[in-house]
Amino acid sequence: MFCFYIENRKRFGNQQVVHLKSCDLLPEKTGRTKLGFFNDFQELQAQHDPADVFMIACTYCCKSLQIKTDQRITSREN
């Protein structure tokens, strides 16, 4: 399992980047929030309530997990 974090600040408009704990681009402690342990980004996506967060996988660290970095967690449309 891998430990995932999300950046607190938004980038690229309204997206927040998700990183692995080992990522060289992971912000300092004050600039990130721990999401927990998951087997991959897809599991994180399946277990996350996307009510108000638009996430994108880090293209630097998540590439090593063979994650499609264009997968996003978005608010559900009614």
C-alpha cells in the first residue's frame, strides 16, 4: 500500500495534486493533507467522496505506479 497526500493549494484552476509520500515534489507539512493508505490511485478515487475537491494525480510520482495521470476525482453531477 502507498501513502497519498493532497496539496492544500489549488493549481491549474481548481485542481489539487495528489502525491505519494515519497514524491520529491511533495509540499512541506503545512502545504499538504494526508489522504491515507491505498493500493493505487484508482482505489483512492473509489473511496473518496468528491463533493468539493477536484484532484489530479502527480505526473512525477504517480507515473511510477503506472497511473493514468489524467484520471480525476470530480464532483458528481445530479
